[in-house]
Amino acid sequence: MARTQVAIIGAGPSGLLLSQLLHLHGIDSVVLERQSRDHVEGRIRAGVLEQGTVDLLTMAKVDHRLQRERLVHDGFALGFAGRSFRVDLKGLTGTGVSVYGQTEVTKDLMDARAAARSPPIFEAGNVGIAGFDGDHPTVRYTHEGRSHELVCDYIIGCDGYHGVCRRSVPAALIQTFERVYPFGWLGILADVPPASHELVYSNHPRGFAMCSMRSLTRSRYYVQCGLEEPVDAWPDSRFWDELRLRLPVDVAEAVVTGPSIEKSIAPLRSFVVEPLRFGRLFLVGDAAHIVPPTGAKGLNLAAADVRILYRALVERFRTGRTHLLDRYSDQVLRRIWMAERFSWWFTSVTHKFSDDPFGHRLQLAELDYLTGSTAALTSLAENYVGLPFSPD
């Protein structure tokens, strides 16, 4: 039987970031991950970081490569009705966002945990948690053919939507809120220069399209598609043709095509559970909430959870006080629902929900109003770059 102060289930960015921040404050943690390191590092995910997330990575001392390689974006473009409009994030809010892939964030965090001689335990099987409603939570798992038991003070569920932590909570104690969207995003990654130096979100009668990037030589593109469509139905040539059809002409002409190095379809959903604390078990990131990717909030919202929780754990282990831990659920849920609202709204004005021409005209009217109103643009920009945190 082993012991640690904090057991973290899941070695995605939120679990690794929490472990790193706790380490810098002298708090022991063990991170368990059911997948292999190669699998975790190979996940293709978001690439837009709010300044608050960059600041937290700096605080965690894992920003060296980030500061050198990130692309700072002071705005993005909205495409609709055949034209393109630039949203001046910095001019409207005083700040912008950074483009740096979640895959790279994960690698940086893994390197930091390895350097501290506290790497995650990968390929941990049959993970089960117990006792989180009392004073001595335990985590049981198998690794390399042997059974292990880990006693801890707190269990943190960073194990995603399908993880064991949320599923271990009695159904009577948890409430679920969910909206599943009737479409997905078909995304490809290609080693071609991006079509624009900033992100492009495009509303089109055929469906949504997006131009993003991971670097100046690697691009990430998306088109809205049906959930029932197989990836095989989208050869590269079809994807590139459809993408260009849905973009403003000037952006479409700048698209450089090339063979895809990754292609996948992701469903869109909005999902929140309440509360996020159950005795000595806390839920973080996708274990607690999922947003449509339209507003680039997924990783940033998980980092915001970590920002609040790590400070609460530091207070608890330094002073014995649980004031911040007791506030965790209420504090993060307020921010979560604001991000859910923004992501739902941004999805609703950029995506095709039906063949109803009236609905599309309403979207165009909304976008026309938005791009002509400084107040409306400021609201969009404030949400996109990340809402401020409440005073501690």
C-alpha cells in the first residue's frame, strides 16, 4: 500500500498541470493514466490559449517552449454572406490569444513531471476509487500485472467524459445537464501554410467552416458534417473542395492544399454536471463539463478549474483551512456556465441547424448587427479572450 497527498486520475493537460503546480508548492501527488504515453501525446486537440491559461502555464514553469513558439493573435475573422470581417480582439479588450497546440502543452507538462522524477503511471488498468465520502480515500489499480492500492487525502478526477471518477458518484447526488448537437466537425491536419494569419470562422448555407493552425507550416481545418458520415466518405480532394466553397473568396483563394496527416470527425455537445465536489473527490475539466469547440473554451476552462483548485489545495495543506475547497464547486460552475453560454451562442450563429432559410436569414442578421455594433463586438471579444476571474 502506498500513500500520497493527492491522487489525480487522468494525465491530460488538467491532471498534469495540477500535479505540476502542487509539486511547486511541496505537495505530493500521483497521476494515474489508463492509456500509454504515446497515446496521450498523440491526441489532436485545441490550439487556442487564453492569456489566463498562458499565465498559469508560466506560473507552473512550463512556458519556455510556449513563449518561443506560440503564435500571438490579436484578432480573428468572421466570414458570412460572402465577405470577411475582422474582430479586433486587442483593440476591443487590450489582449489577444495564443495559438499553441494542446499536444505541445501536454508534452511540456510531461517533460516537467519527468524532470521532477514524478512522471504519471501510464497504462494503469482497472482503476477504482472508494472512500471519498470519508477521511481516507483510496484508489485501486493494476499496473504491469500487479495490483496496487493508493491511500490519499483527496482524489481529483481529470479523467474525461468517460472516466471512472464521475461514474463512481451515486446517481442521487449528481445532476446532469446536456445538449447534443445534430452535427459534427470533420477536421484535418496538414503540413501546409495557413490560409490566413489569424483564425477564420465562416457561416455558409452549406454549413460551418473554420481555418485554424498549429504553426506557420501546419494547418488545422474543419467543416461541419453529419454525425452519421464516415471519415472514409471524405477523401482529401472532397474536403478541400468543400472547405473552399464555404469560405469567403479571398480566404478560399489563399488555401494551400496538401495530403492530410490526421483526419477525424468529432461530435459537438454541451455538458455540465453539478456539483463538482463529493466529499474528498473533485471533478475537473471534461469529467465535469464539455463545450462545443466553436469558442475555443475546452482546454481553457479546464485550466481555469485547475487555477482555482490548486490554490484551494495549497491553502488546505499549508493552513488546514478548507474555505477555498468548500467554495470550489460554486466558484467554477459560475465560470463554466458563462463559457457554456458563449460557446452555445457562437455555435448557434455560425452553424447550419436545418434547411430552413428563415433560420439562416436570422443568423445573417445577427452577424450583420454584431459586426456593426462596438458594444456587441466587445461582448464577443471579452468572452473569446477569456472572462476575468473573481477576486480571490
